[in-house]
Amino acid sequence: MQPQNRLGSEKTAVLLVNLGSPDAPTTSAVRRFLKDFLWDPRVVNIPRPIWWLILHLFVLPFRPRKSAHAYQKVWTEKGSPLVFLTRQLTEQVQQELSNDEFMVDYAMSYCKPSIAEKLRAFKKSGVKKIIILPLYPQYSSTTTASVHDSVVKEFSTWKHIPSFTFISDYCADEQYIEAVAHSIQAARKNDSSDLLVMSFHGLPQQLIKWGDPYCCQCHKTGALIAEKLGLEKHQWTLVFQSRFGKAEWLKPYCVDTLMQLPQQGIKHIDVVCPGFAVDCLETLEEIAMENKSIFLNAGGETYNYIPALNDSKAHALSLVNVIKQAC
């Protein structure tokens, strides 16, 4: 779908939003980030007084040091992979939308640049329409809805609210599915693996009972990717990673599956994370490093992590397609 004609220099602003990252791989920086991130009621649904005690007495005094060590393993000269890859992806999207009708920028939910900061910049530029695209292919109340909350909170202070479109998911977008499938084909080593493992970020089971569509959308994405690749049911599986706390989360758990596969004779696997737009701590440290060791120590022999789409041209084009459909 082509953008509608606009008068003069009027532009449509596009804001790509990702989760965020600490400013540095240090305990103090991680503590500041986690304090902001984990205090969001969309992320943790425990009543505020109880959660305040848990957060300040049991989480923030101990978890930042461990997380900082993990961040140190993936930090680069450019900084946090999630931040610089999101920035480079934004530049690619702007390049593909190489005309005067679009202004593309990015923001983070829990670090700078903030959503409010970028929306104010759009306002100052005089844009008449804004498209908000959270970089979460599958909708979740813990991520996508949190972005919506921040947008509405900022708009509530404006006298004139521009026309805006909020894209809640693109889990079944054909071009996104095709881009992921092609990246898998390019990265698989001679098709010699026994299984393709698709790992999505976990979510408390209770949220699904309350109506969050995340689990269904993950399975939909996985099935579409498998179909695009021509895989039979026994050639791929879907798991959930990054479980936190003692509550029941979406199953099957990634770690449990990786420990069981070698005992089932499956010792050569490829692992991909289709729910992550760009690589970050959860893919680079947890999946590509920690979980690889778990699989190999359980008797596995080959573990091939397939990177996220990151700032590739195919990824940028798939997002351009999603954006144009929203125009």
C-alpha cells in the first residue's frame, strides 16, 4: 500500500520502539535499569506494596551484579548490542523509506532515548501523523502494551494530539516470516542438524489465562516459519526461554528441552529466536552462550545459534512493508 499524498512538507513520523538496556555493563548501571524496568506494573503484576519490598530487599541488592557480568560478555565498542543494532536498523528503515514523506526514529521503553523525548521531537517538527511500531513481532501485555501506556501518558499532556497509528503486532506478516525463513536457510550448516529449535521469550502462564494472546501468536509465527521452510513436524520444535521467579511460565521450557534432546538421540541442533528483532542479552548470552553449554554438557554435539534479523536489509524491508500497510 502506497502512502497517501500529503500537502507540502508534511511528514509521517515513524517511531520504532525497543525495550532498552543499561548505560554500561556495571552493577550500578544495571541496578538503575532494572529498577525502572521491573517497577513497570505491565512487567510485574504483583501488588505495588508487596512488590516494592521484594524488589528492594531481594532483587535489586543481588541480581544487578549477576546481570552485569552477563552484559560484560556481550558488550561491544559500540555499546549495548540491543541499542546500537536498533539504531542501525532505524537508519536502514529510513534509507528504504528514502523520500520526504517519512521521518523515522527510535526510542527505548526503559532507557534513553525515551518515548516521550522522541514524541516531543516529532511534535516540534510539526508532523501530522505518527506511527508507533514496537519491535516485538508478537504482542504481549508486558512489552507492547507498556509501549502503548507510555505513548498515551505523553499524549495526555498535549493540547493537540496528532493522528496516530499503533501497530500491536506483525507476527504473521508475510515479509517478516519470509525474512526469518531466509535467514535460517542461510545460516543452517548443510542442513545437517537434527532439529530446528525456535525459542521465544517466556511469559507467566497467568497472563495467558487473563487474555494475553502472546502464546498463540508465538505458535502462529513458528508454524508459518516452518511452513515456509518446508519442515515436517518432527524437524522443528518451539520452546520458551528467560523464565524468572517461581511461578509457572509458558512451556516447554528451553533449558529443560535442551537437556532432554541428547537423550532422545538429537545431538545436532540449530536455534533461532524469531521474537527478537535484534540480538540482545537474552539471545547473545543466554541462548548463544549459556544454553549452548547446557546442551553440549547434556551430550549434544553441534549447537548453531542463528542470529536475529538485526539491521539487515531484509529486516528493514519487512518493517517498511508493515509501516506502509499502516498508512
